[in-house]
Amino acid sequence: MTMTIKRVGASGQISLGKEFAGRTVLIDTSEPGVWVIKTASTIADSELWLHQPEASARLDRALACIDQPAVAADLEALERHLSTTA
């Protein structure tokens, strides 16, 4: 673990260094004066559903089908099935 001393500027800002420029960070304040800063990635709200277990499992099954060889469809069987379920 490396310890670095930084000074908070008059505007309340602190520089973490150029290697963190543009990154998103989480700042955990466990008690006054104690900060734990971690780099983080964010997920757009519109894509959050992709990370739910059920959706993730369905996507995994769909992606597994990509490697399967194509099979000719039996359209007559499909028509019979559709006519009995309609």
C-alpha cells in the first residue's frame, strides 16, 4: 500500500494525478476525515437490465446458439402448430 500526501486546495479540490484523469471514482466516507477512493465503472440505466441474473442467463443461452450449425425449418410443422394454438 502506497501512501501519498496531498493538500486540498482553497476551492475544496484535490488532484489524484493524470493517470486518473476522466475516470469515475467512488468515495466512501466511513467516518469524518476518512475517505476511501476507488475507481469505478458505471452502467447506463437503460442497460442495467442486462446485468440481472435472468437476463444474463438468457443472453448466455442466445450467444451459445451462435456456434450451432443452421438447421432447415419444417414450415409445415410450424403451420400445424400455429393452427392448433390459435
